Amino acid sequence: MKTHVLLIGAALFLSPSLLDAQRDGGPRADSLRGASRLDGQGAHAEARAIFQRLIETAPDPAAKAAAQRRMAMSHGFEGDCANAVKYEEMVIAYWQTREQAEPQNAFYQQGEMANEAARVCIDAGQLDIAERMYRRGSELGLKEPAPKTHPQSLWDYRLAHALGRLAARRGDQAEAQRQVAEARKILDSDAAMAEAQERFFPYLAGYVALYTGDLRGAEAELTKALAREGNQRDPFMHCLLAMTYEQTGRREDARALYQKAYDLATGHNPPAAFARPFARQKLALR
């Protein structure tokens, strides 16, 4: 049986919510998009007032969960790990009610939402909470019953990827490199899964190199990551390479990449939630 692996666009391993996809038209969708744009502009209080109203007036549990997910990410734009987790847990609770009706998708989405919260938290520097949520995401995703549409290797790879980044942020170079090697091993063991996930490996290697002081390695791997199909529009990867340039004294190159990251960060997801305000600050934009 061919394995079906959902991908992300801008956010590492996180697919767009089916909740949002089901509501791509009408006044509520317009309100969701409008509030999301406000977050991109830095008007977070105004955005959250709209999201709260959409939560309170939701016509059904799925619509409520969709608004709660947007609320979680609105907090992510301000690096508010605790509230991002709070609202993502509400979305996880919704998907728990769908386990009988659509078990494969329900468990997958639970894992996705936990990982999404974890991504906000690692970017905010809340490493212990991030690790807890990454591990929870893996545990939830692995509960998917047979016939599985997402292999164990996918969740194992995601967790190794996350643990490698966390170790790098904690300054544990040996553990970070061990997890990079583990991620490589998992990719090499499942060609079908690796076909979709290989493009995230140089991002991991570059991230670890950057946060463990290997700036030459970081530049090489992150340049390689941005050359991969599907990565060119990831604002977070542009920020990482810009940070590398900045630390090596290439200030004009860094500024150009921060500008590109800012321009690309038009989504309402973890990469945009980090890159938009971070690049705005680097560029001294209002």
C-alpha cells in the first residue's frame, strides 16, 4: 500500500488545517483572513478580538476549532508560548472527538497541533515546553490505527529533527549531532517518506551548525536548504541564513535576506509568526 504523507508549506512538517480548507469562503473565512493579516501587521490585540468573536459565534465545533487554531498562532506572533499551547490544546480536544469518525486523520491532526505549539515554543526560547509538546505530538500521531496513512518513520524523523534543534539551542553539541545522525538514518531507511521530507534535512544541519557556533557549516547547509524545491519561500530559513550572515559580518547580505524573509512571511503559521516580527525588528520597520 502506498503511504500518504501530508506535507507543510512554510512550517516544518505541519500541513494546512483541514478545518480552514473546509471554510475557504463566506464571511467567517473573510474574518479569519482579515484577522490573520492584522497579525502580520503587528496589530495583535485587534486580531485576537476578531478571533475571539469567531470562537464565541462558531456555528459548529469544527469552525470553533479553526478559530482557536488561529488564536493560538496569533499568540505565536508575540512569542507567547503558554497561550499558543493553551489554544492548540483546545484544537487537539476537538480532534479527539473525531477519532471514531475519521481515526487516521484525527490522530494525525492531534500530532500536528502539538507540533505546531512546540514550534512556537522553541522559537520563543521555551525549550522545555517545546520538548514536551514535540514528544506529545509524536505520541499522538503514532496512535493512528491501521491502515496507517502516515508511517512511524515520519514521526520518528520529526522527533529526531526537533530534538536536534533543541539540543543545539541548549548548547549540547554532541547530542545535537547525534540527533542529526539519527534523522539521517531514519530518512535513509524509508525512501517513500524521505522523498517528501528530505528537503528539511539541510535545514536541520544548518540550524544545528548555527546554534553551536559553526558559522561556515551553517552557511553551507542553509544555502543548500534554500536551494531545495519547496524551501525557497520559507521565511524562517531565510532568517536563519540572515542570522548567519550577520554573525559573519556580512551585514548588507543579512539585511537583504531579512527583507526577503519579511516579504515572504505573509502566512499565519509558525515560520511567519517568528520571521515577520523578527525581521521587522532587524529592519527597524514600524
